[in-house]
Amino acid sequence: MEKNVTNNPVQLELFKAYSHQSNPSFSDNSHQPLSENSEKNNHAKWTMHEFFAGSGMASYGLKGMFTPIWANDISEKKAAVYQANFKSDYFILDDICNIQGKNLPFAHLSWASFPCQDLSLAGSIGGIHAARSGLIWEWMRVFDELIKKPKIIIMENVIGLVSAHNGDNYRAIHNALLKRGFACGCIAINANKFVPQSRPRVFIIAVEQSCPISKTITSNNPCWLHNDAIIKLGNTLPRWIWWNVPEPSTTPIPLQNIIDETIPYNKDEVLKLIPNKHWEELLKHESIIATGYRRTRQGKQQLELRFDGIAGCLRTPEGGSSKQFVIIKKGNDIHARLLTTREAARLMGAPESFLLPGSDNDGYKAMGDAVVAPVVRFLGTNILKILAETIYDK
């Protein structure tokens, strides 16, 4: 590393303290392409609606289990990603406020990854009735207008859905589903059980009240799928379902397999923003790949790193949110660059063949707003497929 990598005297002294140590060459951690699931959507036994479809990662995760026959999103750029990968004639590019439920074909499952901006702890916390996250009520309207309704519903959103406003956001949805004749419960899964990205998300799974539910996927008590906020809700709400499936035992692909070390470094100037505490931790390692975001603390920008082999939660490049940086230390060399859109796609569980048309910002948005495909597949395999078999295969 060049000696002028930082002008901070404390950081420079820390670097000098560690740079005299012998540092073996950085191991070759060139990425291994993620395998693509061989199952095709047109082989799926059951069908699905995909509301707020975005780039189609829910559909991709449910390959071989549920065939999308209708999908909708308002974003032209996300629609371009969806169409590039699924080449569908069923995708409707339009505001959900213009969708009429009577025009939709019957599907066995309705998936809705509704907007999170008013529920995210990084957002305004406007709540479930605010303009963007409140579009869930438009989904409810469309659902009410369906001539024949699916008996299985799943909704996805951020942890703030259950933790913000003392859980009132979730309660509103739960009670609305009860009025429509459904029993339901929600679960929380962090994507870091499947990919090297910290991305906790809430999934509401609802079933028409008259339908049988296999005892193999429920219990009378909470489990690893339920955090404290969810447990509190589950203990107080009627017709609550405690979903319960075994915790995944697989090890996520390592972060170094996600990162392409052939990409040029072009952001070394951000190294001077690393806080002294993080800089000291960085220099303890002979070689390491760290990730980080710029944040403003007490009016000053700083680049906060994590060293646990897990990337931070992907964001969209909107509303002042910064893009994620990759910091790579090889011996005495330390360099920085932005996470690429392909690396972001890998962090979402997308295969190498997944197309990302448009600009880098378009790719960041498509992935930052998406749901992690292996998490969807886990839910499909362990809960949704079993529900469909029990409910529809009678």
C-alpha cells in the first residue's frame, strides 16, 4: 500500500505498527459462479400472482413449485429486468391503483413484496397507511375483486413491519386478513443463513381459514423463525399460526467467492473516511475482504466497515443512501471500490446468467429492492409447497 493512503495521523501510525509484520500473499479467492436451478417455471404444478414483482426474484426462487401467470410492477426499469430474464407475456407494467382484480386469472398463491419505505428503520417510518407502504391496501382491494381467490397468501417486507409503532403496522394487516377469512402468522428470516448478506425480512403467510394445514409445518409455540416482536404479536392476536420448520443447516457461500478481485480499484479516496477503531481492526488482518457504507456521525462522514465475512444489507441508490464499498487488504496493500451490480446479484442469490439490463444504478435498484432467492426457495420448499399439496391436492 502506498504510504499516503491516509492523511489521518492516528490511522497512519496504526498502519505503521502493523505493516512491519510479515504478510503472506493474499489467497486466491476468485469467485465461483453460483449454480442455476435447473427446474423451469413451466414445470411447476401450481400457479402464482406476483404483486410488486420488481426483478422477479420471488418467481425465480419458486421455480419448479409455482408458475407465475400474472405479475405487476410500476417501475419500467425493474420491468426491463423482469422481462429480460422471464420473457413473459403476463407482466403488467402499471400502477397497482389501476389494476382490476376481476381481470386476473386464478392462481393458487398470491405473493406481494409491497413497498418498504414507510416501514424501514432507514426510512420515514410513516407507517402502513403512508403513501408508499400503504399500497398494500390497493393489493387488498385487488384481492377483494378477484373472481376466484387463492387460498395461500404470502407478503414480504422489512423488520420494521413488526417492530415499529409497537407492532401496529402488522396488526392492521393481520386484522385485514382475518376479515377476509384467513388465518395467518409471520416469521423473520435473515438472508445471511443462505448468502453472505445481512438482510432480515418478515414474511406473512396466510391460509384460508377453512383449509387444512399440515402439522409438520406448525407448532403451538414460537421457534427460531420468531423474534421478540413477533412473539409478542403472536401471543395477543387471534387466529395466529406459529409456522415451524427446521433451521437450515447449510453454510452460505463465502463472501470471497462473491467478490471479483479482477475489478479495478477506483475509490481509494474513501479509505481516509474509515474510523480509527475500524482502521485498527482492518490492520490486524494479514488479508481480508471487508464491506462498508458511508454514514454521517455527528455531522461528519465516515466509512463504517464490517469484518465478519457478511456484506451489509443492499440498498437502492435513492434518497441519499450510499452504495456499498468493498475494501480489500492483501499484505500491505489496501484498496477500495464499489460493490458491482453483478456482485450485488450474487448476494441476492441470482445465478450468473441473470441479466441486469440498463445502468449500474438500475442494477443496484433492481437488486436492492428484491427478495433473496434462496430464502424464497427455502420458504417454498418447506412451507408453501406443503401447503399447496395439502390444500389443493385433495
